[in-house]
Amino acid sequence: MIVSPERIPVAGPSITDREPELAAEAARTAWYGNHYAYNARFEQMLTDYVGVAHAVSLPHCTSGLHLALAALGVGPGDEVIVPNVTWIASVAPIVYVGAEPVLVDIRADTWCIDPDAVEAAIGPKTKAIIGVDLYGSMCDWDQLQAVADRHGLHLIEDSAEALGSSLNGRKAGAFGRVSAFSFHGSKTVATGEGGMLATNDTGLFDRVLFLRDHGRAPGDRFFQNSEIAFKYRMSAVQAALGVAQMERIDELIAHKRAIFRWYQQRLSGLQGVALNAEPNGVVNSYWMVTIVPDASFGLDKFQIMEGLNKRNIDSRPFFSRLSDLQAFDDRPVSKRFVRPDERGAAIARGGVNLPSGYNMDEAKVDIVAAAVKEIFGARA
Ligand SMILES: Cc1ncc(COP(=O)(O)O)c(C=O)c1O
């Protein structure tokens, strides 16, 4: 049995001397009139890169989705259609604003929300759709936009995992009326914790700036709050880390794509095991290299993870179907379109994220790929 001589972690950032240099500079200088300078730089770099008009730095992506829904006026009595297979952070903010998530199936190839399933779930209470660019894949944004337009719905893009991906030349985060990114330490651009909301809609953006600062106008110096709202701000030191990471964005995305290519070269002969999709017109930034085996292998994700763990390799399970989580036990309304045999069920049962951190090199991918082949070969 192949055993890695050192533990291979599943995720982690790329930190050079530049990140602590800028973080230290921010800790020294981002005070008084300069307190927002690094946040403003980080926001400008993201808007330039993604190709949107406005962005605001936040404590995390979850707050971005929360602000998006609140600014769009989604609230009690409303429903928001979301993919059944995603991280719970895509969906929890719907409950924060008092609305109801409605879970629908994902596509077999991209693992993103199925626009046909979205359309079938639209009812009189539907207010919005959240598409999630899962693991760097791109949603079918043209179709989702068409559905949203036909029914007068807001389209929100959860691009937490897809910074650097694009569809027909347009970057992830530029498709929803409003989108949100994550800079959690495991993400493509990392600030430890952190997030950003992006939009082209100036009126909506103004509302977001108001809501994220306890319901007062930006620049208010007199503590004149006109609504009870939220406090969602990113610290200057985190923003400085973000600036340093954005300076290196092309190199970071190239490294992610190289990691995927190394895996693809080694695993392409493994029949019945799918990797992340990159359909025509898409550039996938491959946040997490992911394997999804056929059910015929008879292995679920936890068994595969245990096989990797025994070989000193860390991994992560594909997100579970939200409808299978205890957190949704008391939400029958959310689950009314869920079927036991939907596509997401098999994907979520068998999928595993392989080590995809920036410390991966070809030698480490050699070990992980050999371990994967051993695990499947033994049962094939
Ligand atoms: C798809 C998706 N949405 C939202 C989030 C939330 O991001 P954050 O942890 O920055 O709030 C994550 C992060 O893990 C995610 O993967």
C-alpha cells in the first residue's frame, strides 16, 4: 500500500514574503485618515479583475449573501431557489432574512444548479435564485438569466469558490445581479477569513453599504442610524493580505490549473471516475480537484476518505445534499422538490475533494493519484 511519507493536507494558501510585508504595513499605517486604504485597494483590484462596477470587502462570503438578500428586500413569506448540493453557507442567509430556501437538483456534469429544475420549482412566493459556481465550475448563467427574466426573479451568484473561473470570457462573480466571494484560508485567494460582495447595480450597492454599517449612510459621523441593520466589515490587515494575493492572481490561478492538469494526466485512465468539468466556453479555476466515482464501485465518500487517510492523505467529502442534513429535518417546504434518485444524490454520496492546496507539486500529485488508483483498483 502506498503511504505518503508526510501528511498531505487537503487545502491551503500560497503565502510569499509579500503578504506579511503588506499586512505589517497595514498594521503600522492603516489608521486615522488612512484606515480604509487597503480595503479600498483590495476592492478596486477585485472589481478590475472580475469586471464589475462595485465591490465591498466583508468579514466573509456568508455576510455577502446575507447583505445581498437583505438589500434585494427578500424576507418572510418569500422563497429562494438554491441547489440541493452546496455548502450550507449558500443557503443559511435565506433563513437569516426569514425566507424559505427551496432545494433543487444539480447538473451531472458541472455539479451546478439545473436551470430546468429551477424553472419547475418556481411558484408565487419565489423571489430569487442563487446559483453556486461549485468547486470552480460555472453555472449555466445564460439559462438561469433567461429563467430569472421570464419570471421576474433576482439572480444571485455565489462565487465563493470560483474566483478566476470564467464563462464565455466573463469572469465568475459578474453574472448575478449581485455576487459574493470567499477568502477563507482554504480559498483561491486567502485572507484567513474574508469575503467580498460585487455588483454592477449602483442603487443596490448603496443599500448594501448602508446595511453593512448598522443602517447609516457611508461617511455618517453623527451616529444617525435610520434602520437597525448589520455590522459587516473586513479589517485593514486582512485587506492588505488580499491586496498581496490579488497582485499574484494570475500566478495563483495558473498554479490551480496546473494541479488539476497533473491529476488529470494521472487519473484519466481510471474508468468510471469523473473529474471537474470544463465545458466549451468555460475556464475553470479548479478550486478543489474533485473525483466522482460511478456507483458501481460500491464506495461512498467516507470510505474513499478513509482509504486516503490510511495512506496519510487528507481529503474532504463532496458537500452532502442539504436535504439529507439534520439541519433541514424541520423544513419539509424546502424539500418538496427533492427526490431520492435525483442526480445530486449519487454525486454527493461518492464525491471526494483531493488535496488541492498551493503546496501541491507533481511529486505529491503522483502519490495521491497512485493512492486513488489503488483504492479504486482494489475494488474495480
Ligand atoms: C459555496 C460557498 N458559499 C459560501 C461560502 C461561505 O464563505 P465564508 O466561509 O467566507 O462565509 C463558502 C465557503 O466555504 C462556499 O464554499
